[in-house]
Amino acid sequence: MTGIFYGSTTGNTEAAAQEIASALGVSSDQVYNVGEVGADTVAQFDTLILGSSTWGCGDLQDDWYDFLDQLKAQDLSGKRIALFGCGDSDGYADTFCGALAQIYDALADSGATFVGQVDAAGIAATDTEACRDGKFVGLPIDDADPEGNAARMAAWVESVKA
Ligand SMILES: Cc1cc2nc3c(=O)[nH]c(=O)nc-3n(C[C@H](O)[C@H](O)[C@H](O)COP(=O)(O)O)c2cc1C
């Protein structure tokens, strides 16, 4: 079973979470705002799709700080985790979608397996923490590239389903 957990300040990552849910056939009951639930909610799911927009300079969306602290204390071993989040390659190339890297690094030793890495080809900003060895650690959704986003999201959804 899949749960989708997002943090979103202006609604972009929330909208993406809903789009991903509908593309994956995940019920809207299983889409959670991290500002409104405890991290123990993840216990019932074997696949976690975690979304954060990026603020400051490559920082987490505000609601993620407490949630990520709590999440680190959960037993995530054996779970699959896929990351996504909105950012802006135009205004913030150096820290583009840095929140994905923050979550990835925080959960690297959790025993979970990360899925849904995205090839950097065609993405405008790759000199950012979220991009490692030619791949983004999750799905970057770029304010500056609406067309590219649609194609990348469709491919990413398929890779997460697989
Ligand atoms: C003050 C400020 C700082 C931002 N910092 C970053 C950043 O470091 N990296 C990035 O990719 N986007 C950055 N953004 C862009 C937002 O992440 C982007 O607009 C995103 O779509 C917001 O998603 P949300 O509505 O889900 O919060 C920043 C935006 C603002 C206004």
C-alpha cells in the first residue's frame, strides 16, 4: 500500500501530490499534509512517496522539519521511498530542489530502499545537491519548465509503479 506525504507552502507540491495520487491510483485518503499528521502514519504503508518544495537556500519546506525528525525515529526498514518536490531552476539553480537531497540524506541509513531516481538529461539545473552522478534523487518539478514536468512525471510514475 502506498502513502503520499507532502509539505507545500503555496500549493504547488500539494497539487503535484494529488496528480501523482491519481496517476498511481492512490486514494485521496492516503495523501497527507505533513503539517497535519504524525509520522507514525507511515507505519501502515510499504511504499512512501515523500514530497517537499524547497525554500531558503536548498532547505526543506517548513512543515517538513518536525515531520522529518519524527520520521527518522520510525522503523522504515524494508519500505520503498520515492521523493518528489517543486523548485525553481530559474531563480535557484544552485539549490534547485535541494529539499529532496535533505530528505534523501536524512533517511539514507533508515533501511528503506529509494526508488524513482530521475535522469538529469533535459533538466535545466544539475549543479545542485539533489543531482548526483547524473541523476536526481527524486522527481524535480520545475516552476520554470511546465512542459518538461509533465513528461518527467509520467515517466517517474511508471518507474515508481514498477
Ligand atoms: C524565498 C524563496 C526561496 C526559494 N528557494 C528555493 C531554492 O532554494 N531552490 C528551489 O529549487 N526553489 C526555491 N524556491 C522556489 C519554490 O520552491 C517553488 O516556487 C515551489 O514551486 C513552491 O512550492 P510549494 O507551493 O509547494 O511550496 C524558493 C522560493 C522562494 C519564494
